[in-house]
Amino acid sequence: MRDVKVGGRDVKRGGMGRSRWLPFLIWLPAMIPLDGCSMSRLMAETVGEALSGASDVYMSEADPDLVQEALPFGLKTLESLLTISPDHRGLLLSAAKGFTTYAYLLQDEADRTESLDRERARHLRARSKGLYLRGRDYAFKGLTVKHPGFATLLRDNPASALALVGKDEVPLLYWAGAAWGGALSSAPEDLALVAEARLCGALMDRVIELDERYESGAAHEFLIAYEAARPGGSDAEAREHFYRTLALMDAPRASLFVTVAERLSVKQQNADEFTMLLTKALAVDPQRRPNERLINVVAQRRARWLLSRVPELFLDVWDAGSNEEAKEGNR
């Protein structure tokens, strides 16, 4: 296994079963004598178990537009089942993941199309904010099943609330924080969200305490952007999260390099590092980890878009280009 050299440092890379429909078909005759309400609930929970693992189907897709078009139907199906079985934690987690993923795809589209259609971009960001918050609330509902009043306690006493949560609840914690942070990034002018930004970080810190290896260090990757953006945040700490994420990965994710390039290289006006990191992102083979194919394809699409904006993002590059144009005009 080869090391990755970034920023002058050598970083070593370290190292939900799917339900099937067969049990549903076997149990169906046994459910007939039940009353209508019990039968509907049992059917919802059985189908829910099958759908709870369906996110792997989306995450392994190589066509992000297909996923973006297909997700709304799947999400409404999940919500329909949740009206029958509202405390099904597998369904609640799937809803949190699904709404957060869909919101991100809309937000990414908004970013990439803003220069062409500012009004559409504004509309997409407003939608993504609402969908992120819906995803967050489903994750909170999943945590509330075991810890009544969790969301309220989190706001009143974060340390006490997070101390209640165990390792088996790490996925719900992570997706609550990711969705909450996504809402803030799509609506940075929302003062209510800004006021609660610290709670996103607290959720991710607890994920790291319980299981920093969840999704190959996804909480560390989230904290790169969080530290780089929050008032009083530490760029040095953001970079430590970057190195730690690399160490936890069997194979690099393109999104990791894009996050550092977009959040730190631009902030520090380091165009060379920006280009180097995005080149690394584009070199990632999406086929190497099929369960992260969608993440890598979307990140690489964003990397190409960011590379096209180098003159806009870096003052030195823009000034150099302007001077060259001036010289050319004077000849």
C-alpha cells in the first residue's frame, strides 16, 4: 500500500447488509389473520427492512443525474412507510441519508449553474436548505426513539445529550450533523442556523469519539470544512482532520481532495495546492470502491468545474492574466 504525499507530509493509508424480499413473501400468508392496522404496520416494517439497505444501490450508481431524478420517488415511498411505522429506525436513517444526498445534489447544481441562471440557483438553494433540514429531523427522530426529547436536550445541554448516544447510533449522529451543516452551507445568511452551527461540530466530535472509522473517516472530512468556515476556526486543525481522514481510508475519496481545495486552498489563496489537490481528485478511480462510486463521480464533476474557475478564485492568477492581456493589447 503506497503512501500519499500532501503538503510535504507522508500520510499512510489505513485500513448494512441488504435485506431481501424472500422473507416478505414467506410471511405474507401468516399476516392475513391480523387486523388491518397491525397488518399494515408489519408490512411497512418488513418492506422497510428491505428499503433500509437500498442506499447502496444509489451510492454505487455512476450517473448522478439518474440518482437525482430517481430519489424523489424513493423518498416519498420512505415517507409513506413512515406514516405507518413512524419509529422504524432503519427507515428513519434511510430518509436522513436520502434527503441529505438529494439536497446536496441540488446545492451542487445551484453552484454550477449560478453564473448562467441566478434565479434558478436561488430556487435550488432554497429547496436544498429545506430538504437538508428534513433529513436532519429524520435523523433526530431516529435518535429520539431511544432518547425521548433528544433534539431539545441537545440544544439545552449538548454534552448531556451526546453522552446518551452509543456506538450503534453513530450513523444517525453523523447524518444529523451532515444534514445540519449542509443546510447552513446552502443558507449562510440564515442567522438561526448560524447560531446553532456549533452543534454540527459537537455531533461530529461525538461520532469521532465513538467510531472515527465510520464511513472511512467521514466525520473528519466534514470537520475540514467546518473548521475552515466557522468563526474562530483553525485551518491547522482542518488540515489535521484531512491527514487523519487519509490515514483511515483504504483508498482516497475524490471528495476529500475537493473539500480541502475548495475550503482551505481558496481561503489561503494557494492556487498551486488547489490545482494539485483537484488533479488528485480526478485521478481517483471510481470503480475501485463501488459503494462510493456516486460520491467520487459527483466530486470529480465538481473538481472539473472548480478548475475552470481558477482565475475567479485566485487574485494572483486573475492579476497575472489581466497583465498579460494588457501587454498583448499594447503590442
